Amino acid sequence: MKYRIQRFFIGRNGLDACAGAVLTSSFILMLIGTFIPLVWLRYTFLSLAWIGFFYAYFRILSRNLYKRQRENARFVELLRIKKLQWKERKQYKYFRCPSCKAWQRVPRGKGRIVVHCRVCRSRFDKKT
């Protein structure tokens, strides 16, 4: 039996950071949904939790490793950026360039400034 289970998971994606985050958030949604007294809101939370569970297990059992690894890499990079932004939220303000969507960091408290994109060299005005 153990051998059959191991054979089944050969070539599958398995649990990665994105699937783990979806599973955790689904579990939290399910916990919140059980304690809500309003029926329609409870069913909304529970259905969102079940959708998250199905998506996470779809990711875990997927055989398309290339796509799932790319999605996981994007998720991990976005998580890293958001953690850095949260850590530096009092010193810096972050913007996305309107033309190339690259992240730009400017110091807080400088008023209205012209931001120069490091990637595409475009300029745009922002208030810090």
C-alpha cells in the first residue's frame, strides 16, 4: 500500500509555499465561517474555504510541474516583496511604475516628487 501511494505521487507537484498558504487561509476561513451567526455570510465563508481547499489540492496533485513551479516562484517573490515593504513601511513608500510595473521605492515625507523608473527610465509624479 505504501509503495502504491509513493508511485502515485511520482511526478506530482506536491505541497509548495503557494499551496500551503492557500490551505492555511482556507482553514482560517472555515474556522471563521463556523462561528458567524448570519447564515448567508456563513455559507459565503464556507464556500470560499472549500474553493480554496480544492484549488490547493489541485496544485498538490498537478502533473504540470513547470507551470506550478513558475506560479510558486511568483508567489514567493511577491511574498518577499510584501514582507520587505511591511518592514520598511515607516521609512519608505513603494510605487509601481505605470509603464513597466516595476516597484519603485522613495523616502517618505518628501512631498510631491518626480520618480524616475530604474528599469524603463520613465518619469511620473507621486506624493510621498
